[in-house]
Amino acid sequence: MVSIALYPIFGKPFVLYLGVLTLTSYLVTAALGFSYYRGWLQFKWHPAMVVVSFIFAVLMTLIGLSLHKPLVGILGLLTLFSFVIAAVIGVGIHQRQLNIRFIWHPVVVVIAIIFAVLHGLAGIMMFI
Ligand code: HEM
């Protein structure tokens, strides 16, 4: 795993590219959720992109944790944790099984994005 994480592409380790892809996918998921909320797009694209983001997030976690960097790792796990909570709230509200105000869904998403940016910054500092 470490050799995959550090495999150089254009002089930079693979894990940095995977991180950028994971964050981009997460932001696209949020943008699609917002677009559905505003009535601009059909709902189906939002959960479809949730699945893509989740696959990136799991790959990123497996490859990232192999580097054994405590601060970056903890921020990464907090990002994954808040992503999962946001998704659980989304499913709960959508299936009308969770009696919670809708606002908590985007609020937890924003918290996850803050963790993701901090995680990314800490990760980039490892390689400069
Ligand atoms: C990247 C972060 C996000 C994740 C992981 C996420 C996840 C989910 C999931 C898993 C569902 C349920 C899908 C289903 O049951 O098939 C959902 C529903 C929904 N999401 Fe998101 N979401 C995110 C961001 C957002 C944002 C930023 C908004 C905009 C405010 C949003 C608006 C919605 C809406 C309107 C629903 C449907 C709720 C209902 O049926 O009443 N999502 N989300």
C-alpha cells in the first residue's frame, strides 16, 4: 500500500492525486444535492455520485492510512466519518425514517468539507 501511495506521477505521489479526485467528487456530490434541492436537476444523480464519492473515500482511506501520519490520518477519518453521517441523514430523511430537520444534512456536509480541506492541507505539507 505504501508503494502505491508514494508512486510518483509527474514528480508527485499518487496519494495527492487520489486526494484531489476524492475532494472533487465530494464537492460534485454536494453540488448535485444542492441542484436537486433547487429543482434544477433530477434526484438520481445525487445518490449516484454519493456512491462514486464513497468508493474514492474508501480507497483514499486504505491508501492514506498506510502512510502512518497521525494528524493527517485523524483528519482523514473525521472527514470519512462526517461523510457517512451526512449520507445516513440523507437516506433517513429521504426514506422518511429519520425525524430530523433537513438542514442537518447540508450542515454535516459543510463540516465534512472543512475536515477534508484541513486533511488535504496537512497532507500537502507532508510532501513540501
Ligand atoms: C457530499 C455530500 C453529500 C452526501 C454524501 C449526501 C448524501 C445523500 C444521501 C445518501 C441521500 C439519500 C439518497 C437516497 O436515499 O437514495 C441524500 C438525499 C438528499 N440530499 Fe444529499 N448529500 C450530500 C450533500 C447534499 C447537499 C449539499 C444538499 C443540498 C442542500 C443535499 C440535498 C439532498 C436532498 C434534497 C436529498 C433528498 C432528501 C429528501 O428526499 O427529502 N445533499 N443525500
